[in-house]
Amino acid sequence: MEVQLESTITCPECGHKAKEVMTTTACQFFYECENCKTLLKPKEGNCCVYCSYGTVACPPIQEGSGCC
């Protein structure tokens, strides 16, 4: 299975969606919504904002190697 690097993050506060390219070298713990400026953090039990608010989980999770 090929790792997908694009994920669309949806802000839980305002519903704004943004397509982002994920890094393969580190988890992204914080993400600022470009619309409402809310600072997103991973939900409990998730390793990054992509796993919590994205349409695609982060690359390490996709590969089955666990959190970053």
C-alpha cells in the first residue's frame, strides 16, 4: 500500500477545510486553522492533528509502525 501524503483537515470549531501535505519525518502536534485561528491539538489517544482531524492518518500510522 502506498502512503498518502495529502490530508484534508477539518476544523472542529468552524468547519473550515484545508488540504495539507503531511511530513514524513515528524508528527504535527499543533495546527492553526487559517479561518478562525483556533489552535488544534491531537485528541486524546491520537499522535497528531492529522489522525484527529484529517481525512488521512499520518504516514507512520498508515505504515502500521505506530505513532511518530
